[in-house]
Amino acid sequence: MPKEQFAETVTKYFGDISYIHKSSGNVEYHDGLYTASGMSLHGFYIYELKNLEKGQTPEGKESWKAQITGYYFHELDGDPYDSSSSKNTQAVYQEMKKDGYQGLSFWQACDRLVWNNPDTVLDPAVEWQAEFIVNDPLDDIYFTYLSCTKKSLENL
């Protein structure tokens, strides 16, 4: 992707921000072109919205700040034949023995758990703080992100 097209995409999703054209963890930048370098997460997260606060930008637009906690699972977690499941998967299987979880699949139990205080059962791995503006839901871009920070809570 030429840097001009990259700049248009950045503006579309992030507004008028200042940045330097350079390589990052997912793209290589060389001679005015961005090339995807690929990535693999080797696992997955389930996320819990911990807090959502309404605010206002300096320009008077309505903004939101979200605090999100992610709980990490290994790539093959949920496979009943995998003997090297993560601590969080083992906790989900223990939870599945309790009332309200019996008869659910692993994935259904994860879905239910995320709505029922997962931090009492699972170990959190990451916290996100995101600030954004909600645009017209019928428009092309629903969110404009103002800031985002990630804090690792454990070594994966």
C-alpha cells in the first residue's frame, strides 16, 4: 500500500493525528510503501467490559472511555483431547461442573462466564483503555478512536 493510501486509511479511522511513516510489528515500511508482515496470536482472548464512562472532547463532542480486561487461552484450549490446556481453560472446565454451567459446551461456558464476573474464576492477561467517539451508526465509520493503551498483566 502506498504511504498516501495508508495516510487516507489512518485519517479515516483515527482522524487528524500526527505520526511518522515507519515499520511496526505488523507492517514493513520501505521506499514509500507499506507491506503486511503477517502475525499470529497463537491463542485467543475473551474480553470483559469493566467500565464505560461518558465524556466530552475539547471540541464538545460526546466521547467514551472503555476499560476492557482480556483473559488469555492457548490456541487449542477447548479441545477436549488436548492435554496441555491453560490454567484458564482448566478453570472453565471446573466451572462447567457447577449449577448453571452443566450441559454447556466449553465455548458456551466461556460466553456465560464473561457475563458473570470472570475475574473471580480466570486470570486476567491484559487491560485495554480505549477512548472513542461514536459517529452516525448509518455512516461508513462507526467509531473514531482517540486513544488506546494496552497493559500486559502477565508474561504469556
